[in-house]
Amino acid sequence: MDEDQKNHLKAYGIAYWTIKRQVPVDWLLNYRGGSFLVAYNKAIEDECKIRGVSYSVIADGRVSELLNEISDPAVNMEMVKLEKAPKIAVYSPKSKLPWDDAVTLVLTYAEIPYEVLYDEEIIQDKLSQYDWLHLHHEDFTGQYGRFWSAFRYTSWYQADVKTQEATAKKNGFNKVSQMKLAVAQRIRQYCAGGGFLFAMCSGTDSFDIALSAENTDICAQMFDGDGIDPDAQRKLDFSKTLAFQDFHLDGNPLHYEFSDIDVTDSRSLVQSNDFFTLFDFSAKWDLVPTMLTQNHDKVIKGFMGQTTAFRKTLVKPGVTVLGENKGANEVRYLHGEVGKGQFTFYGGHDPEDYQHAVGDPPTDLNLHPNSAGYRLILNNVLFPAAKKKPQKT
């Protein structure tokens, strides 16, 4: 999985395909970019050839030497066994909206199966059937993505409002914001109960904002028929959130922003100098962040979204920063725990489309088979497959 790999993204699909057939895969953390090791099987070799994935066949003696090298306490490498293919759910509307989702794009490209859930399925408690859940370009605050100012006259916006209002009413909610809050709370419970949550773009900050505002109305009249609680900011409860605290709401409903968590409007970076760096963790002691940062590059191209990056001062102290632009004081990639489960938030919309706009065509990943930015998504997909190791003391 270093520079010699012709298709990094499809290599994850091979790993998932192999685990799905109950053949364990060893993930060699920090060895040649986080390579996969599996006992020789002609069917797997043939599948690599079909999908265009680079591989090497090595002798048993060399495997023993390699594993001894990795186990050396002085070497920052570790081996993790991947045993159970996680059942994957993507939280996404069934209707056609004028944007795509980087996670579904890369899952499809890597040939990793997933199922789509939305509000109704989560309200019906179907989430417990899955090991891994993804949230992408979503607004859990009930403000329809704050698209009102720019897109309220478009057919897709009007159809989305109508559909969401009908779904809320069908499920016993007076407002869409109340339904979205209930969904966010169920997702939080799912995560706390041992689920794995991965979110990108506005699926990150709007999720935490909705949880913090469970006791107050933060929606303007055009979104829910009445005004914002004038004391809404003071009533926010940051103990309910996963990743962020002490943020301030954006009170302008015409602004394409929810709060000051996101740095899109205040950053001075442009595409030519927009990068973030992955942290180096101790593979033997910090196993989880090491898995999540496996890559052939440590400096990743930045990319924008409704939520581009997170203001570092608003990240909770117990959350692990996985990738940041230190000079800009912004966090791009973070991980944390809640109850028995874990979550990862990744800022931006599409790792290979710097400023993806509403209505732009989806990225063709055939043009980006070695995308370091997309690899971070797939690290999270395989993460739940890892056999848990006892904590070192």
C-alpha cells in the first residue's frame, strides 16, 4: 500500500471481499503504507488481477521474518487481524438531490456493499442491525442545509422540504427539526452502545449542534413556522455533544453556515496552499489512531465543503486530532469515543474535488485510484473489522 500500489482504493475492496469469505486478513500498520497480508489463495489472486490491484506473493520464510520485524518493540509497526466484515449503512435521503456523497462513491468504486437508511428507518430502530454508519452532507438542525437563501425556488429544494415535512408528520413530529433531533439522539445511542460512526461535511457539526440544542428552538421562521428562541445560545448543552464545545450559533438564517465550528468563511487558505498533515502515532500503543491514519502520504490535499474544517479551539479535550493544518489552527480529521462506541469526523465534501458545488457531477474515481484523501474514508470502513486487542498497561 505504498507508492508501488496501482489502485489503493480497490485494495480495500479486496480486503473486505476476503474477510467476507471468512478468510482473515492481517493489516500491517505502518509497513509499506499499511499493507494487507493474507494466506495465498488463487481466488484472491485472481480477484486482484480482475480489479487491477497490485500484490506480491512471498514465501513462508519471508512472512515469518516480516512478522518478527513488525513485532520488534523498537519498530513503529503493528499487525492487526481483520476478521469480520462490518455491515455498513449510509444515512442518505432516498430522493435525488443535486450533490453526491464521497463515501458512497468510494464504497461503490471499491466494491464494498452498503445499505441506505434515512430518518424513518432510524426512528424505527433499524440501525442496530449495522456495525458502521456514515453521515455526509446532512443538516440535523432542521434548517434544510440553510439552502433557503440561494435555492428556495428550485424544484429539488421544494420537493425535499415537502418530503421531510411529510415524514415528520407521519412519524408523530410537529416539526422537521424535532424529527432530526430524535434521529441524532438515536444515532448517538447507537454509537454509545458500541456502533462505529463516521461523518463528513455538514454531517459533523450539524449533528453536534442539534444534540446541544435539544431544549431550545434554533430554527428561524422560514424553516419551522416560528422564530428562534432569543435565549438559544445560553441554553445549548455541550455535555450532549460528541466532538465540539463552546461554539456559537450563526443567527443569520440567510447565511450558509450553522455555527463557528466550521472555518470556511474565516480561513485564508486557497487551493495551492491548502493541505493538512496526519499525525504519527505509536502503532503498538495508539492502535486505533494508527489504523485510521494509514496512508502512502502524510500530507493530504485539502478540500472544501459546507463544513470544511473544524476550529481547533472548539474541539473537546478528550477528542484525538488525527489530521490538522497547524498553521491555520484548524482540524480536518478527528476521532473520539462515546460509551462503548467510537466516532470519526472528517471535514470537507469530496477529497478529489476542491470546491464541489451544488449540481456538479460526481467525481470519477477511475481518475483517482490512489487518492490519499479517499483512503482515510476506507480506513474507517475496515476499522470495525479489527479484532480487539487487550489494552497495554
